Amino acid sequence: MNPEFWHKRWQKNEIGFHEKEGSALLKKYFHHLDMPENSKVFVPLCGKTRDIAWLLSHGIEVVAIELNQQAVEQLFVELGVTPDVSDQVDPESNLICYQAPYISVFVGDFFALTQTHLGQVNAVYDRAALVALPSDLRREYSQHLLKITANCQQLLICYDYAENLLNGPPFSVNEKEVLAHYQCPFSIKQLYYARIDGGFRGQEAVFEAVYLLAT
Ligand SMILES: C[S@@+](CC[C@H](N)C(=O)[O-])C[C@H]1O[C@@H](n2cnc3c(N)ncnc32)[C@H](O)[C@@H]1O
């Protein structure tokens, strides 16, 4: 998916992936992560997810990245927070950073983000990020994610459906693929696997899965 694809989706408000009430699966399974006091979670490819509001309301600091600036503007409006905006992150990355207490959201390409930008995080929350990318980019994504988070534990939410059933995104990422990306360095536990209620784009056989990736 090139950046234009996503910018057009945001421009036309074609954001069927956005959950107005946030993810029920995050609320149900977040406690499986080992989160000490004052923890920080990284939310890659965050869109304007309401999950960030939920994390903040539970005392979790959030750092996130999203390609589309309009999405990030909307995220902060919906949070009811006025951010400081800086395009002086560094001369090379072209990242812009929206910051307010307990939250930093970078606007730009995930692959331009470094461990230095991110700082130390206690966990990664990936909903609809890995599955947003075509297969050739998913390997690069998982490797980059491990590198910039220093193999940090992760709660991962994926879709699983038969190839040819749907045109992604979201792409199907089954358990075998999750293992291929992450079994080194993690032990991987599937916490949830169920058919999506009411189907997905007219298809019944689409499943949602939650994985805990921990060392
Ligand atoms: C399927 S949406 C998921 C958004 C969010 N995680 C959620 O649950 O609502 C994928 C998002 O990733 C963003 N995106 C795609 N490629 C990206 C990249 N290389 N760097 C940063 N964001 C990207 C898109 O603009 C889009 O908002």
C-alpha cells in the first residue's frame, strides 16, 4: 500500500477499520501484558483509534505513529487535548510530533521511526497495523518493530480468512504467519480466536485473533 492509498482513505473518510467505541478485545485482554506502574505503550499505525483514550484513562503513557496528519488532528480533537506540534524531530526523518502530557504521536512513516524517537516502551499494542500491510512489507514491519522497541512484549490483534476471500487491507495474517514473524524472540500465546459477529464485507468466514507475545 503506498502512502497515497491511505491518504485517500482518510480524505474520503473511508475508515471502516475505525472502531468508534475502541476495541472490546483490548479492554478484555490488555491485563495479560506485564505492565508496571507508569508504563508506556507504543501504538504503531494508530489512525485515530479510541484505544489511545482507553490506555490514557488507565494511566498508561502512549507513544504512537500514523502516516496521515488529518487522522492525528482528529485524534487530538476527540481526546479533547491541544497538542504542541513540532516538525523539528530531526533533520532526516520528516516526522512531525504532536505532544501533550502522557502522549506523543508522530506523523510520518513508521519505517522512519527509530528507537531514539520512541524512547523506552513497556509494550506494543498492534490492532490492524500488521494486517494493514501487504505481505512483502509485513516482514519488514515486524523486524523494524522488534528493533525499535528492543523486542518488547506485545498484544497483537489480527484477522484470519481464506486467501482469495477478500482483497486486503486488512490482509489475512494467520497463526503460522504470526509465528514466522515473532516466534524469535517471543513465546506466543493465542488468547482469542473467533468468527467476526455479523461477518465482514459480506463474508461470514472471517476470524479475529488476539495474541500475547512475551519473552
Ligand atoms: C487499518 S488502519 C488501523 C488504524 C488503527 N490501528 C485502528 O485500529 O483504528 C491502518 C493505519 O495505518 C496507517 N499507515 C499505513 N501505512 C503506514 C506507515 N508506513 N506509517 C505510518 N502509518 C501508516 C494508515 O494511514 C491507517 O490509518
